[in-house]
Amino acid sequence: MSFRGLTWDHPRGYNALAAAGGALIAWDRHPLEGFESRSIAEQCAQYDLVVLDHPHVGEAVAAECLIPLESLFAADELAAWGRAAVGPSLTSYRYAGRHWALPLDAATQVMAIRRDLAEAVPATWAAVVALAERVPVALSLAGPHAALTFQSICGALADVPARPGDRFVDRALAREAWALMARLTGDATRAAAAMNPIALLEAMAAGDGPALCPLIYGYVNYAAAGQVRYADAPTAKRIGSTLGGTGIAVSRRAKVTPELLDHLRWLLSDAAQRGFIPAHDGQPSFRSAWTDPAVDAAARGFYGATRATIEAALIRPRHDHAIAFQTVASATIRDGLLRDQTADAVLDTVDAAYSRYHLPGAET
């Protein structure tokens, strides 16, 4: 019996799955923006396996289109994968008391630096702002990334990680983050405002993009090719970064077989995570891979340079309508920056959207 799977159209998202799937799984691809452009329910109606990112789990649970992992795997297996995963990679797929995807791929926002930048790499947000006076520094603002960048900067500025409340972010903290982002919305940010992370990193790799992007989802592929180097996300009071990565979810349309479960177990094995997946352009989710000297050397130091950031990464909201809120908030923040709007005018709109879309509870 064969299965149909849907993943995203980048070597990191496709090559290892396609090479491993063989006759068991036929993998189709959609663009990176496909995560937001089509509902999880629509994807699950057509595919047995769906690669998704963690903010979609609340939507998927509301649509009742996924099989919880607790129905497929033993509790001790899930616990072992949770211990093995780098940062909150498995935890991010836990919602309403159950897990909904296996963490195949781990990523978070880190600092990307063009290889030809001769200046010292900044470690703090104050140093990033100072560097932007001398070289092109761009924020990642396209699609959902304006909101994600804003959240991460707020996280870096906060005394303690924020908890959900009546507002998206404490207003005083939000104004401070807004001021920092406004200072970095210069020519380089404006030129890159429509570029998703892949496009922005490819421009940097070609020497046409900014010299530095302080927060962008890390792609090992550009480091391994020697085109871009990476460092931990900038700090203020702490590292601020919002988790990305992807997980494999099993849809309710799938007629699950022992062969399929064994294949998924193999993808989450130490051997696959440290060997097969990195060898096929993937970005593994296991800490053992991120700390393996041979894996790190093949990636030109990508894993060692960014592991502290992913270990400290923040988890995004996962409730139903989280994606709708993220879309509105990101467009509002991006447009406000590009139009030089005041902080409170933008933040009032974001908070109104938060009140409309946020459904607290169940995110454990």
C-alpha cells in the first residue's frame, strides 16, 4: 500500500522525504506560502501525511482532520522523542493535551550574515542598530515574518517571557520593540520587504541582498554551500527568537499500516537524524545531530553557531484562528513600518485583531 504526502518545495523540505519514501510514500510539494494559503483541512482531505508548522495545530484540531500521535505511538516513544528533540520542537506540536505532529525538521530565527561582511558580527540589538549605520541591514517582514520579528524582539526585551493576556504584547514593551524596528526600516529593509526567507537568503548568497539580517529562519543549505554564515539571534535582556521548523502529521484519511509507522519511527531515529537527513539537504530535529561535530562541520558550523537560540526559542500561539491573527498582525506591522506610522496607531489595530481572534486556553 502506498500513501500520499504533502511537503514544501525546498530541498530542505523535500529531498530527504522523497529519497526515504520509496514506494511507500509519494511526496507532492507546495510553496512555502502554501502553509498559510490553504487550510489544513483541505490538505488533509487530499493527503495521508501533511508537513505543517506548529501554529496550525489548533486549526487542525478544530477541523478534526489529524490523528493524535498518542493513538499511533506508545507514551514512552513520544517521551523519548521529546527528550531527543532540540529546543521545544516536539512540545510545539502538543495542543489540547495531545501531540499532533512528529518534529522532522527544527529551525528558529537566527542571524544571517553575508560571507563578505568584514565587520564584527553584532551580538546585541544595540550593536545591530549601530551596524545598520554603516552597512545594509534588513529586517525580514514578508508574509507572517513582520509579526514574528516583532514578537521575537519583544521576547528579547522582556524581563520574563510573556504570557497571553488582554493584549498581544504589553504596550510599553511593544513601543520599545516598535522603535527598534522603525530604526532598522531603512533602504535595505524596504528593498527586501516582499522577500520570504528563502528569497532573502538567496539574495544574500548571490551578493545582492543585505549584508546582515538579524532575525530570519535559518536554512542550513546556504551555510553548507558556503554562501551565508549564521550566528545566534541578537540579545537585549535575553535571546529573542520564535520557533519555526516543521512536523509530519497523519491525516484522518490515512489507513495507517505498521509499515507506515515503522517508516515514521525511522525518520525519528538517531541514525536518520544524524546521517540520512543531513546527507539529503534536511535540517534535523534531534539535539544529537545539532551537537554532532561531523554534522556541524559539513554544515560549516551552522548548528554550533545557532544552537543556543533554538534551545531558547519561543513557541507561537496555536489556537484556532492563530494563523488569521498572525496574517492581520503581520500586514499591519509591515505596512505601518513602511509608511512610517506611529507605534500606537499600529498597535491599537494589532490589539483589536488579537481580541477578535485570540481564543485562550488549551495550549498545553
